Amino acid sequence: MQPFTTLEAIAVPLDQPNVDTDQIVPARFLREPRQIQAEIYFYDLRYDDEGRPRPEFVLNQPSYNGARIMVADRNFGCGSSRECAVTVLLDNGFRTVIAPSFSDIFFNNCFQNGVLPIRLDADRVKQIREMLHFSPGARIAIDLANQTVLGPDGKTDHFAVDSFRKDCLLKGVDDINLTLSYEGDIAAFEARQRETMAWLG
């Protein structure tokens, strides 16, 4: 997992509330390999019934090409639990999603995969989205260490983040990496256990 420290990038506004995981990765694609899933994210919103790109959908608009920050509406990532709803965002370059609220499972899956979910006040998030629509290609800067978001208007907002999750993102470690960092201690414990509890077999 790549560490997350600071990020300054183009941001894309997504105005729909309650964007669920089936919109991010439609269920019919769940058995596809990760590489294919990355190509079909938001498929039913990005394409019409004939498979043609919908020019009105924001992720199809050239001004937002290269965006690495998504600014969404409330309850983003709701619906069924599927980790690929996060990995397809990551595989398309997104390291941060800013929204007023998230599904709990999606929110936690973000941290496990190196994506930073940021909760900000709903009115402020709406204001940022409006600025991004007005000035396509506008950038946002994020500083995880200081827990700040610098908006397109130059205003700085502070966000809350769990200290443990923050430390893991800064170091680029997930739960598995963290556990493996204690491999020596685990081996020593198991050796002592074999000596003192031989009856365990």
C-alpha cells in the first residue's frame, strides 16, 4: 500500500446522494478480475444501453481527466459490502473521497486500501462541488498530517481522522502489514508456548 502524506490534484464533483456500491461496481461484473473491474467502474452511469459514453456524466468529461479526488454527496458507498468498490476508485487514480457521510463498511475499506475518506460539513461539500462545476479542472490540496483540505477557493477546512488509521495511511501499512511487523514477537511467543505448554501438541 502506498503511503498517503499530501495530495494536490484535480477534483471531480459527483452530485448524486446515496451512491451505492452497485453503482460503483455493478454486480454483474463482480466475478471479473480487478483489471477489468477498473475499466467498468460507474458503468451504468458512464454508458448508455448501447455502450456509448454519456457525455453529460461528469466522469466522461475531459476537463476532469486525471482527477485523483472525488467530492461526493451524502451516504457515499452505501449498499452491499464489496471491497472492489474502493479498489476500482484506487485503480482509476482516486486517493481521496470527500463527502458529508459514508457507509461504515465502505469508509473502513477505504483505509484498508490506501484511500482517504474525508467527512466535511454538508454545506461546505456542496459549495466545493459547485466550485468544481464552475471551474472544471480546479484542484484541491490535502495534508493528512495536519488534517487539512485546501479548497479551490483557498479556504482551509480541517477534518477528523482516527489516529490509528491516520498513522497507517502515513506509513502505507494495512492490518496485514501491521501484523507482520510483529513477526519476531509472534515467533518468540510461539516458542515460549511450545516450551511451557507442550501438552497443547
